[in-house]
Amino acid sequence: MDRRGRIGWYSRGYLPHFDGGAISQFITFRLADSLPKGLIEGWTLELACLGEQEAKDKLRRRIEGYLDQGHGKAWLRDARIARIVEDALLYFDGQRYRMHAWVVMPNHVHVLATPVEGWYLRVIIGGWKSLSARQANAVSGSKGKFWQEDYFDRYIRDGDHFARARRYIEGNPVKAGLCAKPEEWEFGSARRRAGNREA
């Protein structure tokens, strides 16, 4: 760990993370009940016969497909709760991170952001989750864990990777069959960028 907000590779016992300071990251976090742990374990065993990278890629695609089906209570379908999450994502934009793209799906969230020097990715994500969880539980009347404890992050390698990540994030509602065009989805950066173009 250094003074500029860089830790490098680390793990909290679940997924590996890369906290590299002011490096753009593709981040996914999900609701606590969106994906049963046993399902991931079963898929991991099933894919164990493949090469390590191929197994990781196939597992990631299966997880993405499952999440896009909106399993669990999908609290983020409630516009009040989705707005809470979106507001939390944007609250420190320009101060602690630079937000490039985001989408709030029914049971998960995708973000493309670059931490500002001095801010750790894990602290930024922890802030989004803690602020939104308290407010969402109050609105929904539910108690207990709102978000899954861990998150997925992938650092952005180059300009092409950045563009693909943005397209994936903003196109996720279309891929999941929730709307026809990215800008039609209310809780995402595509709608805001489309509004700016019209202004």
C-alpha cells in the first residue's frame, strides 16, 4: 500500500482485486440474494476441467447471464431504491473518483470509474454500498444484508477496453431485455449522455 491510494493485487478471501490508484476500473456489485453461493460452486466444479482463463471467462459469462435474469428480490426494480443507488454512485463524482459509465440493474450494478489519487477502490465501493444499503432498507422495510459482501473489478488496459466496458455497461439493460435502446433505461449513464446531446 502506498500514499497515492495504490495497493496492487489483494484478496479478501473471495475474489482477487486490483487497487492501482488512478486506473480506470470496471466494477460489478450485486444484491445479497441475487446469486446463490451453491450455484457458483457448482459451476466452478463443472468448469474445472478447462484451462484456468477459459474457466474464469465461462464462469463470468454464466454469472452475468444469471444476474441479467433478475433473480432474488431484485430490490433495484423499485425506482425509489434505484434512485438511491444512482445518487450514491454520483455523490463524490469528481472528488473521490471520476465516473465514466454506470447502470443500476434490478439486482446488480455496473460501474466504470477512475479513483482520484489518494482514494482506494475498496473504500469508494464500500461508501457506495453502505450509504445506499441503509437508505434502501429504510425504503423497502427490509432488514439484514442488502449487498453481497464482495465485488468484481477489472482494471482497464487501454482505450479499446475502456470503450468495450462502457458499451457493455450501457447496453446491459438492452441485453437483459429491459428496454430497446440504452438511453431508454432510467438509471444509467446512457440516458444522461443522450440528454446532454439533445441540450
